[in-house]
Amino acid sequence: MFAVFALPRKLARAVGALCLVGALAACDPAAVRLPDMPRGGGSVDTGRAVPVALLLPRSAEDASGVARDLENAARLAVSDLGEVAVDLRVYDTAGTEAGAAAAAQRAADAGAGIILGPLFAEAANAAAVEVADDGVNVLSFSNNTTIAGGNLFVLGRTFETTADRLAAYAAREGRRAVVIVHPDNVEGRLGRTAIQTAAARHGIRVAEVVAFPFTEDGAVEAAGRVVAAVEESGADSVFLTSTSAGALPLLAQLLPERGLDPAETQYIGLARWDVPAQTRNLPGLQGGWFATPATGTTSAFAARYAETYGNPPHPLAGLAYDGIAAIGALAAQRGGDALTRRALTQPAGFQGTGGAFRLRPDGTSERALAVATIRDGEVTILDPAPRRFPGAGF
């Protein structure tokens, strides 16, 4: 197995998450006895600061860097709220299910009105289960929709939202048949299902599905099968679920070499192809389509973060800012019921660091995305992200 396929141990558990690097140098506030927050459970005392608990894998060796950036982004959002005050308490989950459950219960016992985080899917599920009887909603940083529901929401960009955005664009551009290519692992299978659902919704035929073992040899062998599937089925596009940390670089090289010309067959990617920057130079991805957050708001957040903390934010950091911003907006607009399920799932949604987003009653999230392509190593927006959701005004 080549290094390109290597994923951090704990990161592999979080579907779709990016590589985690760096270190967090800070004490654990959970070890210090703090005065209790006012009891929460979805209600807000409008005369006091909104009690928010932030659960992060601070002491997890391979996640401390993203934990630091998530905390920084949350604190940045708190400072930007204006007249709305937030009492933010940070709890360490250690990146484990047991740690997340214990941290969530400590937060609920201290009066947290809502929990932001954790990062990993299993930890988020454990935290939500632990505080369900306390009536506390959990806004996790995961993008794994299989854990969503009840009092648990996922803030991360989901495969379903991305696949639907790209399938809708492909249908408008006249694409009628697609071959889906995915590694035979949890992430790949979830991506495949999302693409199949989106394709059916927008009238695109799934000509064939090509799965391969998550190894270099598996990807090499699959390349020939992909080319044959396109030729035999007459498919006009190929939809790849792989990331730049996985098989994407290898497939982007092998598929054109085996005869799948990107100028004739449309390459589409479920993952972002603009990060890391070297991905943009892969020959097979030139002219391909992928989805990206609204570039203007993303750049503005990155600049604000870098100005404040002296380094660029982790790609997931904006989720923490979005969560705090949404909580603040609801507290300002709705008062006492700001943290209830009904308030959180308002159809209009919110404006976040990557553009418009909203939480659905089933616990999943929807984000307004742009469709982009790569030309000569540079990203070009083909269809800008919508500024708002259909039928919902801000």
C-alpha cells in the first residue's frame, strides 16, 4: 500500500474528514471546577449568556491540530456576535466514544443549553445518546449522515449535498449516463449510495458501479475496468468518490493513460479537488467538475482567522464558527426557544463561512455549493453557490 492511501488511525473513523496535523498547547478546562451554567436543554435565559459546550479531541495525538483550530474558530465567532453573549466551555473528548459521552454529560450537568462537536462520528453519536434525556441538542462536526437524527445534527458537508449539487449541474449540462468509481470501504460505499440517489433524482442513468479494494493494486486493477465500463455502456461521465489522500492521484493518472480522455468523458469528483494545492496539477482532473463552498465567504473567513491567530485555519475550522454564528443568530432572533429543534431547523437556514447552510429535521445538513473546474492548474467557478435556499429568505 502506497503512502498516498495512508490515513491517520482515528481520522479513518470520521467519514470524509481531512488529514489532521499540528499540536494544541493548552490546559484542559474540564479539570478545573467552574461555576455551573444555568440549566439548558434547548431553552435560553435571555438575561444571561447562552451556555454552549464545545467538545473537542484536544488530547488525541492525531487530532490536536484540528481541535486547536476548531476552538480558535469558535472563540473568533463568539467575539463577532456583537450584543449576544455566549458562555463557551471547552471539554476534551480524547477522541474516544467514552470520552465524548463523559464530556457531554459533564456539560449537561453544568447547564449547557447546546453542545457543539464532537469531531468524530462515533464520538458524536455517543455524546448525543448520553444527553438525549437532558433535552440537549448536539451539533457535531461530522459529515456522516448515518449518525444523524434525534438530538444529533451533522454540520459537516455531506456526500448527499455534494452529489446532489453535481448531479443537478451534470443533468443541466446534458449528461445522461455515469460510471461510479469508489473504494470498497465505508467512505466509498456511502459516497456511492449518495451518487446513486442523486443520479436517480436528476434523471441520470448509473451505467455501472466499479468498486475496488482500498489498496494501490486495487486501484491499478480498477482503472482498466473503469475504461471498459465507459466504453461498453456508452456512459458520458465518470464519478469518482476518492480523495487526494486516497486513490484520486493514482486514478487521475491511470484513467487517461488507459484511454479515458477527460476531453471526451466528463470526470466528476465527490471530494474537493482544489485542496491540497498540488491536486490541481493532476492531468486527469483538468476540466473535471467538483463542488466547493462559496469562495468569497471562505476566503474572508480564512483571512480573518489568519489575521487573528497568525496561521491559516484547518479546512474544518469554519464548522465551529458556523455553529456559534447560528446559535448567536437564533438567540438574537428567537429568544427563549433559540436552541430547540424547531428553531435549529428553520427553513431559511444561516449564512456561514462557506455560504448558506441549514439543518434538516432528520439531523442532516444542507450547504449551498458552487460547481468548479480546474484549468491549467487553476480553479474556475462554473456555477456560483446559491446565496439562499429555494423558498426561504434570509
